[in-house]
Amino acid sequence: MLSLYLRPMINPCFQGVKLASVLAVVAVFIWIVGDIFWQGLPKINADFLFGTPSNAGRDGGIRPVILSTIYILAIAILATLPFATLTGLFFSEKLFPLSPIFRPLQRFVDILAGVPSVVFGLFGNTYFCNYLGMGYSILSGGLTLACMILPLAAKILQNAFSSIPNEYVSGGEALGLSKFTIFSKIMIPSVLPQVTAIYIICIGRALAETAALLFTSGYVMRDPESLFDSGRTLSIHIYDLSMNITGGNANAYKTAFVLVIMLLLINYIAHITIRKWTRLSHGR
Amino acid sequence: MADNLFEIQDLCLCIGNKPIFSGINLNIPKNQTTAIIGPSGCGKSSFLSCLNLLITHISKYRLVGKICWNNNKINDNNDLDMHSFRRKVGTVFQQPMPFPTTIRKNLSIPLRQHFRLKRSEENDRIESVLKEVGLWEEIRHRIDHSANDLSGGQKQRLCLARALILNPDVMLMDEPCSALDPISTQTVEALIQKLKSKLTTVIVTHNLQQAKRLADHIVVFWFDVQSGGYIIESGSSEKLFSSPEEDITRSYLRGALG
């Protein structure tokens, strides 16, 4: 009986909870971004963007930090995409049947995707910095980030390749197309939207990462002259200014503002590029 | 007596120990249309996939017997050049699924894989094959648009064009009209009729009237649990539809079975 009286209230209650959840998420986002914009935006100028840091980062600009971030990001993405694509293809079994011996490897990739970034940092420090002799460098940092992103990117691409209709592959095989042609001309254009997603995830994780990079790319705040130079990223700069440098909060906020703008800008450019690429490949 | 393009002897296909079809003996004559009919699940489509060796390289399938193409054994033949063999065996599937790219690229991808042509020759070939399937006038202004924007019938004709552009000797069609509306079906059927004179065609269909309209020869598949699919009767279209020898065929054609 009671449920009969309560029934008319279920839908409005559900709608209310739904709306409250959305508002909570949006409020947190607005709070964080608003705070960064409020504290950072008024103090941003060209000197800050293109100048070199001084007084342990309390004064001056962040040009070397921006350059190091871009280099590390580029290395991470360039190293991730080919390996992630081929690993995803291998596990998707779309073109080549997967031997039962290799099946357990899928589980390893899943586990690797959940390993904390600090562990990747330790691995990068041991392998890239010490064993391969790259030292604390942009290259070590970029490759460590690539290792960290790779399992997740490979998993997304595996799912993307698995979702390609079998008719595309069998249609290609029936026409006598080589596996490479099927892969490059049919499968890759089919997964372009997922490639965008990976692109954005890579950028997001690489820009936000501090733990793995503290062990590998180092702290140095001067213009990198080669990939073997040490360099700090925006996120490490923010961490250092806010945690280790007394009076560094103002520049930390300005750097955080640049980081958010950079993230939005790169996401936008990635979307535009992939959309154009998709249009070229799929037709108008 | 017509020459045979395919000669199939004691063919049996299994997944593990479960037979999909067995004991298939069949000759497919050149430049004629052979229709394969029968109830669902009797192995017609699997049989068709064996003819272009699409199914045979998948490890879970086991194919026993002999498929000869122009008197040469093609299954279990390591010397066979699979790419050039498949160029000669055009295949059209049940679902019209053009590649997720432009209409032009759907045709140029297979063309570039097998031939080295100048851009102008390639364009001429694309235009001529689209005219052959009756699509040119409908899509000439949007040839660089996505193939996914075409209607079902247009997509199926594009898939036909994709196979025809490679100048195949035989066309294998697996229920090419089952996903199409009656008008598109009519267009595709008219196209198959047109191709009859210059190509060997093997068509799997559930539509008995379509088989009667299109085929010179009919093969009737049936099914039992122990041996999977098997051929119950085959012969000329005229004879099989007017006076079938087997009771099962008679009942199936009458619509009482299957």
C-alpha cells in the first residue's frame, strides 16, 4: 500500500538526485578551474611565458619548463602510439589468430595499466637513466611516461580493433588485399576516433604526471639543448613551487593556469586534426 | 558438356568433431549460374566460403577433401598465390558492408593492390565499373563522399563493383539481396542477370523464386545432425523445379519443409 503512495515520488526524486550529481561534478570543476583562473590569469604576461626562471622559480618566467613539457610529451606520444597500435592489433585477433600461449599476456597488460606511476618512475630511473646511461633527461622522462601510458593505450586500441565488423576484414581478404593493406587502409581509418581518445589520455596523463618524472627527467630549470638534458615539466614546477619553495605559490598558480590552457589547447588541436583526418579518409 | 570451373570431391568441413557439411561432390560449370538453396544452418554459406578459401585458414575449422579450380587443387596447396587467386574469385556477402572510406577509395584500394595503373586509367576503370553496376549516374557527384551514406541497395551494388573491378572469373554471392528491399533487390538481380553472360556465378539464396529466375543449375543442401549439411539433389534449374527426384526437395520447394 505504502509503495502505491510513494510511486509518484520516485521519478521526481530520481530526477533530483541526478541533477544534484551533475551539479556537484560541475561545481567541483568550476571551483578548481575558477580558483586557478582567479589566482593565475591576472598575473600572466609575456615575460612569464617567454622568460627564464630566477630566484628558485619565485620570479621570472617558465619558458624552459614549457619547452621541456612539450619535448617530454612529444616523446611519450611518439613512442606510445606505434607500440600501442601493434599490441592492440595483436590482442584483438582481427588479422592474426592469437596462440593460446600468448593469451595470458593480456592479463599482464591489464595489471600493468593499474601499476602506480611511482613504480614506473623507479623502473625508468633504473633502466633508462642508469642501465641505458641516459641519466636524468627529457628522453628518460618521455620514455618512462610512454611505458606508463602504453598498457592503457594498448587496451583502448585492442577494444577499438575488436569492435571493427568482421565483414571489413573478410571483405578485404576476399578481395585478395594484403594484411598490411587491410590494416592501414581499412582498420586504422575505422579506429580514428579511438586514436583521438588515446591522444587525449596520453596528453592528460603526461601533463599531469609528477611522480614518474621526478625520478627520470629531473628538476633542472634551464632551456634544454638536447633530449639528453634534464628538464622539469609544468606539473613538477607546480609541485616544487608550492611544496618546497617558500613564497612560490603565486608562480605556482600562474603555472597551473598555463597547464590548464595548454591541456585545453592540445585537446582542441587533437580533435580538429583527427576530425580533418577522418573526413579525408572517410569522405565528406 | 560444359567445362567446370570448380570441381569439388568428398568435401567435409568440421569445427572440432562437429561436421558443418560432409560428402560434398559437385561440379560448378564455367560461365553459368549455380544457385545453392536449402534451409538455414545446412552449411551453404560455409561451403561458399570454402570456394574462396576464406574459411580454410582459420585454425578451428578442418577441411577434408578436394577443391579443384581449373583442374588445380587449391586447398592445402602451399604453392597457391592466395592474393591472385582471390582476385579471380569475387565475393559478395549478405550484409552490404563497404569499407569505411570514400566510394572512390572502396574501388581504388583493391585496384591498387593488384594492378599498377596511372591515375587516369584508374579513374576510367572506376567510372566504367560504376556504370556497369548502374551506380555512376546516381553517385558521380559524390564519389569522394563516404560510402556509408549510400542506401542499402547502392551499398550492395558498390560491393559488387568492388569485386568486379578486379575482373574476376567467378562471382560468389552469399544471399546478396537478403538485406535489401524489393526495389533494390530487383536492381541487384537485374545486374546479376547482366553479368551472367560473362561470368561464372555461384549464388546462395533462400529465395526460391530468385533461384528460379537467375540460375541455370540448382544445388539443394539439406541437414542432419550426424553428418551436418549434405547435397540432397542437384540439376538444371528447369528440371529441378518442374520434377524434383527427392521427396524432401519436392516438399521444400512446395514450402512444406525448411
